[in-house]
Amino acid sequence: MRKSSGFTLIEILIAISIMTVIFSFGLASYASFNRRQITEQAVQLIVSDLRLTQSLATNQEKPSGCSNFRGYSFEVTSSSGSYRILPLCGTPTDYKSISLNGVTLSGFSKVDFLILSRPPEFTGGRNLMVTESGGSNSKTITVGISGDISAN
């Protein structure tokens, strides 16, 4: 009788099946993590740009060629994740324009940060909802009446 060393076909198939199940759980977890990260990065960028808009208005950084300067505006240009920062003056031109991929924006359409530390003016509420395009992850950015900006 000959002694064999090695694995049988059934043992190899069982090992491959177990590895496939473990891999599928890991892949699903990674996809969920990736969607959450897309939403989180978009929220961080929007909060940063809201604070930039507020800072530009507070510091009264008037762009050249701007007449009748009142401050800066953060304006959501489409629900597909686009927004822009522009000065509030006679002939406004974009200070910054951003288009985010993988998220949708809903809530306020515009926040004006005015010079001389006056409270912001809102168009469409004080909350901005950032939702991952698949709809499973969302975060809310709130601009307070006094101008405080928070995300949760």
C-alpha cells in the first residue's frame, strides 16, 4: 500500500469555497467603506470652502474690478454636487468653482457672508445635505444664524 502526501480534490474545493466566502464579505465591507469616505471627503471640502467664503467676507478681500462690494456668496449650482464661491459686487465672477463626483447636494441654494461681520443671509434654509450617489450615506452641514459652520 502506497502512502500519499498531498490534498484531495474535495479538500482543495472546500478551502477555495471558504476563501471565496471570506473574500466576498471583505469586498462588501470595502465598498461600503469607500462610499462613506466619498461622502466624508465631500463634506470636509464643502465645510472648508464655506469657511473660506466666510473668511474672505470677514477680511473684506475685495477682488480687483469689483464695485459695490458686499461680501462673498457660497452658491450650490446643481444638485449633482457643483458649487461656487463668488464675490457680491456689481459684476461677480467666480472666485472658485467646484464639481464633486459621487455625491448630490440638497438644502440651501445660497449663503451670503456679508462684510462688517453681519449675519449671513440664506436662500433655501440653513442646512445642506450631502448624499452619496447611491443614497446610502448622507451627512448634514449646518450654517448657524451667527455664521458657525458644523457637520454631523
